[in-house]
Amino acid sequence: MRFDVVTLFPELFAPFISTAFVGRGIAGGQMSMRTRSPRDFGLGKHKSVDDTPYGGGSGMVMRVDVMVACMESLDADAPEGAHAHRVLLTPQGSPWSQARAHEMAARPAVMLVCGRYEGFDERVRAHVHEEISLGDFVMTGGEVAAMAIIESVVRLLAGVLGNEDSTREESHAPETGLLEYAHYTRPAEFRGAAVPAVLTAGNHAKIEAWRTTQQAERTKARRPDLWETHKMGKK
């Protein structure tokens, strides 16, 4: 799949796309990425991309004409003419989740539009397909959110992780929606805390049952909201 990123700071993505699973996905051909700056379409001598808000107020607002020009340019020279699904990154968007990551991983191309300053001219919203937020908090720009979305999606692409089963057993997996069970490795005992005996006994059926119980208990204790959703789904 392909990610197009609209950002005033494309240099932030250079180290990101060369490391860990994102770098592996690009090297393996499962993913490609392009960045483009609205500054390339800025106005006047200083390539301005923002302006003061109508009606007054603090901060500067990113111009609709500049932002749309940048988005449309990415569509105009899209590889094989594959236009991207446009996503506006904003604290007003719908919450990002593991289920959404799976949905996004099935798309051939996604455009992530990063804002800065006070936000976007409201008319930008008419030129995107949806709005996404990482959560109920505000950052100074959308670049970190874009990286979080890209990383959560690329690891779901076939061949990137190497073990496809790992995504079906982890926290928030669509199959259960529960939190992941506890993991242990060597040493078998550390400062009085021992690895549960069931994990070292070699009975795989009992291990599987223990892990299932762990998922339920952890979710009920740590995320009762997820547990209630899980119960409703089973009903």
C-alpha cells in the first residue's frame, strides 16, 4: 500500500521510514510513502500557507486553497493513477483503534493530512473522506499522529512482521477486542517473582486456557469498558 503525507515538515519522516518495521515494509515492497509540503503551493514571496482568522481570535489558520492544492497535486501524479483515501488528522476526528488500523491496511493508498498552527480553514473538511484523532488531547501538529497511524498499519501488512499470528493474539485484536495476556521469559525467578508454573509444565492446552483467562481478567480489571463491549458482542 501507499501512504501520502501532507506536512510542513517532511524532514521529520526521513528517519522514521528507515527504521524498524516501517523500514522493513518499505524495503520489502509492502509499503511506499511520499511526502509533500503545502509550502510548495504557498502564496507570495514568503510562500505563506496560513492567515489570520476571520472574526478575530488567537493563532493562525491554514488556508484552504493551499491545502487543497497540495492534496490534489498528490492525486495528479499518483503512481498508476491510484488516488488516496484522504484523512484529516485533527482532535475533532473519530478515535483511532486497532479495528480502524485493519480497515486502513486493506486500502491501496491513504493520504494523511497534517495540520499546524490553530488548525485548518473549515472548508478543508469538504475535500477529505474522513477525520481521525489519536485521542482526546491536542498536539502542535499532525506529524506524530501520522507516524502512529502508519506504524500501526504497516505491521498488519502481509510479510512485514513475519509471524501473522502475533496480530491475532495482541491487545485490541478484532477477534476478541480484549487485552493481551501476560508474557514471561528468562530468568524463571527474579527477586522472588516466579514465572507461573503452568507456562513451564509443557501442557499446551492448559497454557491456552491460562492465557484466555488472563485476557478476560486483565480486561475486566484494566479496561472495564472493553470488557462490557466484548460481552455485548458475545450476546
